[in-house]
Amino acid sequence: MKKIALLVCALAMVASPVAAQGSAGVGAGKGTGSGSGGEQTKTTSTTTEKSSSTDPWARFVTTLTNVQIEVTLTDQLGTQTPEKKTVSMIVASRNWGKVRSSATVMPPGEAPYAVQLNVDARPLVSLDGPIQVELTLEYAPIRTGADPKDKRPTGINQSQTVILQSGKPLIVAQAADPVSDRKVVVEVKATILK
């Protein structure tokens, strides 16, 4: 019996360090799990950095900034003196400005028709200085020539995005009339107001 009791004690002593190692292993396992959580945080942080760097608004100023937009149309038929029309507006950066100008013309013996000059513009001031301008223009003028096509010239409808330097005008479009030798030149200037 004594031999059996000694054998059981010896086995218990041998099993005790193994059990201790097992519990140490569990502890280490928890530590590894904790480390894994740390890596997850790092990944989340990296993901956040990536998403902010791909934010399309990140390259534009967020401070309140006004921009003056001037759109000048030069409308010329053949060798006649060109007619100039200018639309001007002040718009806050990252916001839309809209100007609507229209009328109905009723020529004698003809059906009435609309003449209009509509401009929509949205300036976005970049952190580097240039201004991105989203522009939509609708132009239907009136003419008083002897030729019927001069009385009701072709209208123009255009939409575009351009990059401008503050205070410097840029010709952004030149449209040709499909039924005459008329041409319309569109020039845009954007100026950051201090």
C-alpha cells in the first residue's frame, strides 16, 4: 500500500508542473489574443487613414471663402460687331450659384419664342490655390436680321468642369452655329475674395 501511495504522490508531483505549464499556455494564449486585438486596432487605424486620403473633399478648403464668378459670352455673326454679355455672381466655395434671365419674344406674324441666358456655377477652392469650377450654361439669344435664321439663332447648352487660377480669365468653349457662320465664345473668370 505504501508503494502505491508513493507512486500516486510521485505522479501528482509530476502532473503538477504539467498543469502549471498548461495554465501558463492558456495565459500565453490570452496574451496572443490580446496582441491580435492590438493588430486589429492598427489595421482599423490604417483603414481610417486610407479612407480620409481618398475623400474627394480633402483637397479643398473648408474655411468660409467667397468666389466671384464672371461668365462672358461673345456672340458674333460673320464680320458683324460682336455682342458681349456678362453674367457675374458671388458664390461660397463648395456651393452652387444660379442666375436665370429669360423673356418671351413675340415677332409680328410669328409664333412667340423664349430667349434666355442661364448660368449655374459651383466653385471649389483647392488647398493649393487653383479653383475648380463646375459650370452649366444655357443661352438662346434674339436676332433681328432679314434672314429668318438670324431672327431665331441656334441656342447653346453646355456643361463642364474647369480649373482656373484666381483672377485670370480663361476661354472654356467656342461654339459654332450649325446653320450660319455665327460663333459664341465663352470666357470664365473666378476670383477668390479676401
